[in-house]
Amino acid sequence: MNSVALAYRILLRFEKNPDTNLRHLMQAELGALAGNRAAAPYRMVAGTIRHLRRLDFLLNHWSDLSPARIEPDIRVLLRLGLHRLTAADTVPDHAAVNETVALAPARARGFVNALLRRAAREGSAVTTRLVESITDPAVRFSIHPDLPAETKRFNRPSGEILNWLNREPVFHLAPAPGRTAAELAKRMRESALPHRRVPGLSLFQVDTAGPVLRTLVGPGHAFIQNTASRLVSLAAARHAGKRVLDACAAPGTKSLSLRALRPELILVANDLRWKRLTRIPGTGKGRDSAWHRTCGDMNHPPFHDVFDLVILDAPCTSVGTARKNPDLKLRISGQRIAAAAAVQRELLRAILDRFPGASVLYAVCSFARAEGEGVLEAISCDGPLETTDLGPWARALGFKIHPEGMGITLLPTEEMQNDLFYLALIKRASG
């Protein structure tokens, strides 16, 4: 099966169940491919989903039928074909058309051929004018209608945040505990893996995750961690005393990062599901180990009040990671944000009550206000909070931020290529 046919198969599966986790679906379909064979279908699928509503708009322009009246399997195929024609790609238009038409059933082959050839004939200039004519940001940026309003408080140029979420992702590598940045850089050079060092974070930026997983992450030389997640780890390392609880640790990157940054800490990595904890490698097993895994429900924390810092990277909508999870921006609604915020409030309240002497580093990979500052505002109604302003420090490291009041939201920063996170360092006010 060629790359286009494989991409089409994945897109059909996603169309039949749009609540499917796209990342898990692609791992299931592409994980066994050797070499770089997964890269092309991955980019085709991710790009089609990333621009889905815009593609339907273009499809409506070039077709005598609305997308809703086109058979679902043909609509999916046309989206894929239009994406290949309109994306910055090295595939000639005639090849993109022919490869797409070859996948169409006989009954629709003429329709698919005519529509795609019309799109190719009108070219990129017409496509650009059509896209620029779209006034609805939910269509132009292929995002849930509830999300554009979430970006207005940042006082950034119109569309800047939404454009950022539509860009292809990059990935960042951190040296595994016991490894150095110099060792990791040497291994990447030996693997002929193009990379760029991110100043101040001991991270390396790479443009693809496939070879990374096989040559570096799998053998335990490195782990993947976005710059925003790294900032949370650096904040923990900066403010930790001796004992740290990572309350919702899976998949474990913050614990791994903190272990590398502060190996002397007593660190407990906890999660609700043990299966997710087993993905965290290198956990200490001996009695004297300072690195432990536990499984517990943080709504009822099963620990004594012995920690000076608790990291609550709370379960969230993850909409701030939409660059590498483009399906999220299609389905994260205000209702889902509200449901996530309710869970976050209960978790944070339980942790503050159980560990009154600890500082809590609260973080979510979301730019929705209800999941960030809104949670802290609700909790502060129970009693005043002491806050530490992380803004000046984050700016000094090179991040653009939006001060929210008690915490900060990370804004798009070209040098950092970061996801959009909220983080705050708080504790119950004494007395």
C-alpha cells in the first residue's frame, strides 16, 4: 500500500469515529513501518485534519455539491487530494491528482478527477484569495467555534495564536537522567539527525519524531519534552526543597526532567493508573532509591504531608498542544473545557488541603482561561493564596507570556517553538 492509500485509510477510520485519538490511531497504523516510510502518510493525515474545515470550504467552491451532499468516503478522499494540492509540497499537481483519482471508486472517479483538476488549474493564487476571503475564524483556522474567543484576552494581532496552532509541529529532545547534553549532541551528529540547541533549556529541536524514537529515545539516551513542559520542570527544580510529589506524573517527562536537573531530590511520581506509570523508565527500585513510583487517587491523596513541592500537571483538554494533536482543535468545545476545569478544581483543592505546608506548581497544557486562572480564582474563594510571580523568570529564559494575575500563560515564541501552557506557583496563605 502506497503512502497516499495509507493516509486515506487512516482518514476514513477517523471520519467514522471522530472522537478517536488521532495520535493513537496513527501509531497503530504507522508504528510498524520501517525507516522513514511513516513520515509521508503522517504529514498527509495531520495536514488534512489540521485544515479540515478550510478544505471543506474550498471543496464547496470547486464542487457543484456541498460537502455534506458528497458521500463520506469521497469527501474524505477529496479533502486529502485538495490538501496535497494546496499545501506547500514537492509533489507535482498532476501526480497529486492522479494518485488521488486512482483511489476513487469507479462511480466517483470522473467527479473526483474533474474537481481536483479544476483546483489545480486555478492554482495557488486563487486558493490564497479564497482563504483570505473567509471571515469565520472557525472555518479559516479549522477550529471549534468556541475556541477563537479564548485567544482574545492575549491582545495579540488577529489570528496570531490560531495561525500558531495550525503550524506543523517540531519536537524537542532532553538528555535522559545520567546523560549530558554534550553526549546527546554527539549521538545526534553520529546519527546524522539535524538539530538545533534551544538556549537556556538544555533541549535540542528536531523536525521529526520517527528517527528520534528509534535511535535515541528507545535506547534511553533521551526523551521528548516540549519547551513549555520543560519550563514547568525548570520551575520545579528552581523551587523544590528536598521532597517533591509529581501528583499526576504520566507520561513522566516532568519527573524524568526533574530527576536529571536535581538528582539529589526525593521524588515520587504518582498517577491514577499504574499502566501509565510503567511507561516511565529508570524508576528506582531499591530501598534507598530517591526515585519512586506510586499509584493513587489525588482526589484523596494517599500521602503524609511531607513534601515541600507538589507538581500538579492536571488532566486537561490539552488544546495547547494542537500543533502535534490537530484533532483536538476540532473537538475541544466550551463544554469540554468546563468539564475539565471541574476536575482540575477538585484535584487542586484536595492537594492544597492535604499538603498545607507545600508549594503547588499548577500547570495545564491549555490556553483556555477556565482551565488556568479560572481554577485558581475558584480555589481562592476557599481562602487566600500566596503566589510567586513566574513571569520575569520565564521572560528571562526567552518566553513570551501573558500575565493572568496569579499565574502566566505561555504565548507563541518562535525561538522556543512552545506549546501553549498555563502555570502558577501557589500555596495556602498562612494564618
